[in-house]
Amino acid sequence: MRVTDDIGWSPGTYTTFTVSFFGLFLWVALSTVSAARPLRYTFPTFLETPNNITAVLGSDVTLPCSVQNLGTKSVIWKKTDNLSPITIGEYVYSPDKRFSISRVDPYMDPQSRSEHHRQSHDNPRWNLQIQDVSFTHAGTYECQLSTKEDYGRNVTLHVIEDRNSRGSDKKTGIKLTGTNYVEKGATIDLNCTAIAIDYTPKGVDWFKDGIRIKEGRNTLITEYWRSETNVLHSRLEVERVTMEDAGTYVCRFSHEHVESVKVIVLNSLSDLMASSRQVADSSNKRRAGTGTDGLERASSENQLGHNLGVAAVSWHWSLHLLGSFIVLVCLS
């Protein structure tokens, strides 16, 4: 005999319904917890690499930077005293063609580099390579990540002269290197190297557009004298540049030895956008002013026409009354 309740359910039906309801409740609860749990994100970290590099003038040098768990972020190289990036990812933004990005280990066997380079998807190396290094390349560089937080690692480059290169192959002359393009607000960095064989250079003079440059609040001139090689290095730094700082810079240590470089100052993107907005606003104001002037002119012309019409009607009635008066006088 089958036992049922008032609605016709047997005990087995109740058991099945209870288990099914409990399973549905458990599935909903687990789904809610899984949806509320945030995705796990591994923050990029810098691997331990040398942060002080010394290079001989004219050689090739590699500034190391290795990042683990880079993910979708990019590696940005820049000099700490310049706002403009040198590289972003593997793309070189600097006009100096001696910069490049190297993804290989500089201490690795050259025969195995090609195979390692093909595995670039998990390669942590983002080294900045500089060919034919000069004194203008000396300074502190930052290997930075494109994250919201200011997260980077500094590498300082020291450039020295090769003591074994002194000899008869050197001759008196001058060499000028440095910034060709700079954004407004950044720093112009120029380096002048004067070499003399039979005499000692007394000093280096700097000029801009024919006018001698003197040290000031945002202008710094630093000289390094090497007596053993008769070489004088002079460095000109112009900080927080404006558009007026663009021009031709000249380095001179004698009347025969003069070098020049043209420096172009670029407007930043924010300044260009602000300038565009100002032009658009002024154009809109002119158009609005023209429309208002047109309405005022139309209103004045309408008022003038109305006044002329009223005057014409008044003159017509005056002539009519005068004619009637003359007729009455004649009849009388």
C-alpha cells in the first residue's frame, strides 16, 4: 500500500525535492562567492641587475633591466633629467639613433642568443643598448613600468676615456654632441669636447644665436679638465626650457675650432590641445558676435523703415488737408 499525504506526495518525493532544493541552494551560493572573488593579479617585479655601469668613450654599452611578470605592461626607458622617453617597449622615440632595446643576455654565449631571443614571450630582459657612447650619455637612467604607480629602477652610466688611446693619432679639434629635440619644460643637455696637442685649452665659450651664454638660474655650465690628455669637457644644461630657448648653440675654444648644433623646442601635447581650444573658443566668439551684430543691424533697419513709413503717411495727409483748404478758399 502506497502512503501519500494530502497533496499526493510520497515520502520518496519529499526526499528527492529536499535534496534537489539543497543542491540548487548550494550551487547559487558557490556561484555568488566565485563571482565576488576578484581575479588574482601578479604585480610585475624587477629582477636584481647591476645599477652602476662604466663604459669607455666610443664603445658600446648595455644598461640592464629585467622585469618578471610584465604581462600587458610596457617598459619605458628615460633619462631622469629629461621628461621625454627614450624607448617605450621596443620602439625608440629618441632622435639619437645610437639607442636600441636588447632582449638578449649580454653575458650569454653568442651562439645560443638567437634561440633564446625566439623565446621572447617569457624573456624578462629589456636592456637599453647604446652604441658609440659619448660623454653626453653619462647620467642616471630609469627603467620604468607603465603602471599607475611610479614604479621604476635607476641605472647610472659613467663614461670614461680610454687611457691606452693616448698617442700621436690625436689631433687638435672640437666635438659637440647633445640634444637636438626637446619638449618644452625639459632640459637641453649639450657636451663640448676640446682636444689640444701642443697647448692647453684655456676654456670653452658657449653662444646662442650669436650671443654669449652666461650661467643663470636655469643655465649651468660645468667643465672637466684632464691634464694627462689635454682634453677639456664642457657641459651646458638649460633647464625648464621655453620656446625662446630654441636656436643655434655654438661651442668654441679658439677662433679656428668652432662647432654648432641647432636645438628645436617642441610644444607638449597638452599645450597644443589648450592652444587648439583657445582658437576654437575665439572663433566661436567671433561667429557669435557676427550673428548678434547682424540681428542688431536688421533691427535698426526695420526701425528705420517703420519711421520712414510713418513719415510718408503723415506727409500724405498733410498734402490732402492743404488741397482741401485751397479749394474752400477759391469757392468762397
